Amino acid sequence: MKKSSAVTTPTFLFLCLLLLLPLLARSNDDLIDKICQATPFCDLCEASLRPLSPSPSDPKSLASAMANVVLGNLTDTLGYIQSLIKHTHEPAAERALAQCAELYRPVVKFNIPQAIDAMRRGQFGFATYVLGDAEKQTDSCQKGINSTGANDESAVAITARNKQVKNLCDVAISVLKSLMNGR
């Protein structure tokens, strides 16, 4: 029986894929670099998108991934606010937190999911509007927190979370604008 030194087709394809994989991954990194460079918070954009698996491979999936990051942060912040409400005994702080929860709840449950769905349909203008509205809700929440005059640990934490959500919204809006401008 004669041994064949020829590489089988499946083995050849596997080897080609192994060689191309780093190039494909770099292509996604280049896209993330390009899109994130055009945002107001490049580091935040990259920190939000790079860990995703699978890595977004086109501008539309990058925008959707960024909106999902916004949704995750909003959801987490809403949960944090709700836990603070349960443990707050100061009436003014409780009112401000309840106002924040009321502002965040529809954004988390309806608005951002609608924006993500709109992106899938190519309605980037609507998605941009919704993300801008979410940003305004964080501003309103923060005004309520500031009006209590509280400077305790929970007020500082809410302020940091509101700022993070606002910055993520700015990044997502910037990604969408890049997509609408064909970049």
C-alpha cells in the first residue's frame, strides 16, 4: 500500500482557516478602531466592544452591540436604584431615587429595545433619537439626585452610573451617526 503525501481537502481548508483567522480578527479590530476613533469617548467605546464574542464584524452590528451595552448599563443602574430605594430612610433621597426609577424603567423595558430593533431594520435616525432621549433621562435623574443635596456614598454611586450611561449613549449615538454617514 502506497502512502499519499497529498493533503486532503478538509485538512487543507482547516489549515487555510487557521492562517486567515488572525487576518479576519484584525479586520474586526480595525473596524472597531475606526469607529471608536470617531466617538467622543474612544477608550470607553473600545472597552465596550472589544470583549464581545463574537466580535462585531460590520458597522451595523457594532451599533447594535453598543446599544446592547447601553441597555445592560441602564438595566444594571435601574436595579441598583431599586435596591437603594428599599434601604433608604430619608424621604428626599427616596423621592429622588423613585423619580430616577420612573425615568429609567420605560427606557429599559421599551425604548432601548425598540432602538435595537430599529437598527436591525435600518432605522438609524429613530435609534439615534431614542438613545438621545435615554441620555436626557439620565440628566433628569441626576438633577433629582443633586436637588437632595445628598453627598453620601449612594448619591456618588448614582452620579457615577448616570455619567457612565450618558457617555455610553454618546458613544452609541456617534457610532450610529458614523453608520448613517457611510463611514
